[in-house]
Amino acid sequence: MEQMKEYLAQNGYYIRKLNQAYFAFHGTYSDTPGSVSPIGGYLAELRQGSPSLGDFIKRVSDVSSYEELLKMIGQ
């Protein structure tokens, strides 16, 4: 995280404290091959299969558990 903080500072963004919430908000958290959670991939799959962003949001807005997400993608 310190490397990212330095990179942001070099580009004019001075952040006193950087944590995982920053990466989650900006879409760079748990989306690497080393990540243990497949949820990001499942959501990407659902988004690709949705005719619009609004449709995707409506589909996933009621999902409240991992099991519900798995049912939605057919697993």
C-alpha cells in the first residue's frame, strides 16, 4: 500500500492514510490471481450477461449471501 500511496502523491493526490477501503472503492482490491475470492469474477460474468447496467444492478441488489449469488449464476 505504501507504493500506491507514493504513486498517488507523485500524481498530485496526497493521502494521509491509505487502506483496503480505497482499493475496494476503486476496483483494485481482490481482483488479482492471488485473490482467494471468486465473487469479483462472478459479478463480472453477471454484468456481461446483463443487457444494461441498470438491469445488472436490479438483479444483484437483492443478493444478500454467497449462496444466493451462486444460485444466480447457476452453480
